[in-house]
Amino acid sequence: MHNTSPPPALTRLPDLPAQMAAAGYAVLDADTAARLCQLPRPPLDWGDHWADLPPDRYLRDGGRYRRRRHGCFVIEGGRVDPAPHRAHWQPVEYNALHGGIERWFEPMPEALKTDVRWSSLLLGLAGVAAGLHPATRWFAEAHVFRIDTTDGIGRPTPEGAHRDGVDLVAVFLVDRHGVKGGETRVFDVRGPQGVRFTLDQPWSLLLLDDARVIHESTPIQPLQPGRPAHRDTLVVTLRRDGFQGPLS
């Protein structure tokens, strides 16, 4: 697989609450993630949504390696309702590179937002969040990402190791094509303890208790110089107290 880091230690669905309570993170293989979210057996046929992403115009390192779309949703009472399109905003305390500015990304395609499987995915994640924090309403932001090697190198987390200022972070690895690198690193916020691994199974899932751990992914490079290469992810964050914004 051209990766030097070990594969992740996987968590079975019955062990997920105990793993999250003990470590603040868990990795589920694709079949387990599908069962969590009551989805059909993976992989999902959503790959085309990653093929036409517009460029991220806000990269402060001058890079051209990130493409993305963004959507917001409210989850309550077994329902998922799209929220009006809004800017993505993070405080500088959580994102020193891109925090403090309103970033208006292109919205997610309607075909994805209205797919019944999309609602099922968000409801499954809300169930994990509710197991960590007692709440009945969740404010979810979804980010459809492609990191490519247009510049010779692509940076999944140009801000470095960070928290997101939410309650739960969910990272689905959608696809890896012709890349090396992209190692995931998760650290306990209280000290140097941490783990590293590479997600490579399509639709495997990393879950993070954002209050307890910080995370990052290392840069990617093409396996064959000059050949197209990319890493696709779906990142969903859930927060109890409303969407993040300058006045939140």
C-alpha cells in the first residue's frame, strides 16, 4: 500500500461506546460504519460527487491542492433538515491558519442532500454524538473534500494538528488514488500520547471526541511523479450549541 504507518486498530460496533469513552476516538471498517449508519453494504455510489468539486479559494498557503463543498444540517427527533447555506467559520483558537474568517464554499449537490442514505448517515453519527454528550438537537456541517497533488504535494490539514471546536468529528475515507502519505495522527489533548495509522479502505470511518483529542493528516504525494493522484474524504462535524459563527 506504499504506507509506512500501521493499519488502524478497528473497533467492533458493540465496543464503540467503551472505546470512545476510554480513548476519545475509534476507527470503524467500512462494513461496521455502514451498520452504524444503517446504510447498504459499502462502497456507496457517491463517488461522482467528488469528481467536480470547485477549488478552495481560501488557502492561505497559496496552494491549489484542495477542492471542496459544504453543507449544514439540523438533526432532531429522528429528522435531518437542511439548514440555509452559510459560511464555514472557526475561531483562531482552533484553526490558526484559516480561523476568524467567513469562508463561503459552494454548496453540496441537491442529489446528495436529498438522498435518503444521506439522512441515515447523519442520524447514525448523531447517535454517536448523543452517547458522548446529552443533547437532542445537533448542528452538523458536512465537508466534501478532495486533496490532490497539483502542486506536487497536497496537505489534508494545512493548519496542522488541531481541534475543530465541535462535539464529534467524523472522517470517512472515500478514496485514495495513486497517492502515498496521508497518515492520520490522533493525540490526547492532555499529553504526548498518540497513535498514527493510514486509512485506506473506502468508506472506513474515524470518529473523534473533539474535546479530548487533536488530529491531523500528513501531506500526500503521487506514487508516480506527474500522474494524477488524490485523496477524497467526507468530514462531518456535530455540535450541540448551534453552528459556529463570529457571534456563537
